[in-house]
Amino acid sequence: MASFCQATRRCGRRYGGGRVGADGAPVTVAGEAPPAAITEAAAAPAETKAAMAAPITEPSPSVALSELTALLSPSSPAAPEAAEAALALSGSASGRALLAEHPAALSALSAMAASASRGARPALAALVNASSEPAALEPLLAAVPSLLPLLPGSGAACGVLANLSRDAAAAPRVLRALGPGAEEALLRALSVERPPAELGALLCNLSQAPEGRGALLEPSGRLLGRLLSLLRCPDTELRRGIVGALRNCCFQHEHHERLLSPALEALPLLLLPLAGPDELPEHEMEQLPLELQYLPPEHQREQQPQIRRMLLETLLLLAATKAGRCHLRSTGTYLVLRELHAWESDAAALRACHNLIQVLIGDEPEPGLENLLEVTVPEHLERLLRDADGNEERPGTGTHG
């Protein structure tokens, strides 16, 4: 039961790092003279030589960034080059830290990213990198509304928001910064033909917080329906984020009945990636939802072990209530899990499958303890269970798998 007491997990990752220029070419340092200039300087008059030999005082990084910020205006002729320079700067840890410490630079990059100017793309890419710095959260929260119109098709805009919402405490602040139109913006982003992969991380991160889960569980069910329809999308990163968001939403047990209702029919969609084209006796096959009966030979289970484990954890949360357990039992869930258990080779996914099977075939809890999400596990017992679970996850080498 310890698994029901764990906090929701984020699914985001840092999208920044490693960039040197929009086209991948090396970036020339400003003020660096080509070799020909050095050759010409050798033949210059003596007074010129003396002046050139004098030490040159380099401006501090802070001053240089302030000068660069002044060029970061959509109306500036040098704006595209300034945005490229900012992108190159954001490719190093020290450069990202410097940008995070200068709200004016982040504000200028945000304005350019939201514009239709030639420097918009590198400016947005620089923001993706800079937003991986925790110090950038405060200055970039004010820029979130300007990124909202970019959401439908921009993976980079989703990446900025995913980076900002990595921390559970920051997730509701990002959601509030998106404003009252957040649900519609997220729905538009989900509804494009190929949603960007970074959108999955954003939704999973937002769902860490009750406010984020509330936004995804909005009354119309449109967002939930679209999330469920993407459980078999070809993009692994997007799929992982979608499953993470659905799992987090299932911590809200008051919505389980709606998730399992005919209106959404979440259970067949959650089970389909775990089901194989197994040949079952006819009387067992008839117990399954129609979507899971007589699957074609080419049907494959979810290929990513982590996603299979997360799907099983989602089902385990749905089995936390008595009504949920009854629904899972009555729709042949055990049959799918039985075949999966025989097929599964990943230790963590196998353990999750075993835990769910035990809940479904075990005795019902005593009266008053039917909702496992509301059962309080003593701290010392939860610690023992967590430590035991952690020891199981370590292979023979002593490192985490």
C-alpha cells in the first residue's frame, strides 16, 4: 500500500544545453581579429604599434549582456544577430546562469520570441535553454502569457513552460500565469495533428499540482478524452508525458467514476498498450472489452518498460477505490495482467503488474478502509516498505536500473 502514499512524480526534463548556434556552426568571439589583420599590424607605424600593444580592457560579462540586450528588439536591424548571440551564450552553463540573472535580457528575448521577426526562432531557443535554470523562474513567469499564442504547434514554447514547471511548487504558478484560457490553449496544443513531444512533459509537470490536475479534469472531459486518445501516439516522449499526466490525475479518486464511465471509457484505452495478441479461450475472451478482443497478430504491447510500469501504476490508482476494483474485475483486467505477467521481462514493470494482480485477487479491505488512497500508513512502516522496494530495484552491480 505504500505506493498509494507516494507523491506525484514529475515527468519533465531540461531541454537546454549544448547549443552553439542556430545552424550548429562555431560562433566567432566578438572583437577577434582574423590572421590577416595581425599581419597588417606588423607593418603599421610605430605609434600605432604602441597603441595596439596597450592592454585592452574587456567589458564584464554583465556589461556585455546589457549591451546585447539593447540590441534585442524586433525593430533593431541587429536583432537577429543579437538573438543568435544569446542562443550561443545559452549553450553553456555559465551563459545560462548569466541570462537567468538578467531579467531585462529574458524579457527582451521573450518579446522577440513572441514576435514575427527573423530573430524569433533563436530567441525562443535561447529561452528554452535559459529556462532550465531555477533562477530564471521568477523573471520568466511574467513572459508566460506572451508564449500562450505559440502553444498550438511550438515544441520550443512547450519546452520553456515544461522547464519552468519542473518543480512541484512552481507548477501551479506557471498554470496561473497561463491565465483563464489555459485549458483551451492546452486543448489546442493537443489537437494539432502531431503535438510536440515537449507538450507531454509540460502536462505531466502541471499535473503534479492539484490545480494542474483540476485543469486537465475540467468538466467537459475534452482534455481527458484527447489525452486518452494519444496513449498510442508514435512519439515516445509525448506518450511518456501523457501517461504521466493521466497517472497523476488518478490521484484525484473522486474522478475515478467519470474516468471509468461510458463517456470516457478510460479502462480499455489504458489496457490496450498492455495487451498482446494472445489466444484466449472463448469464454475468457468474451469477458474483455470489445476493443481488446481478438487483437490482430501485428498488435504489439507498449515497447517502453517505463511507460508500461506507469500504465500499471495508473490502473493501481484506479483500483484504490472499491468501485474501481469492481469495475476492473468485471471487465477482465486480470486476464490481460495474467498474460502480461508471463510476457514481462522488466523487473520494475513486473513488480507493478504483480502488485496490481494482488489487489484484484485479494480480499476486500475491512469496512472503512475500502479507499486505499485515504488509508494512512504509519511512517515507520512506509519507510520499511520503501527501503525494501528500493533494494529490489538494484541489480547485482549495486546500481539503480
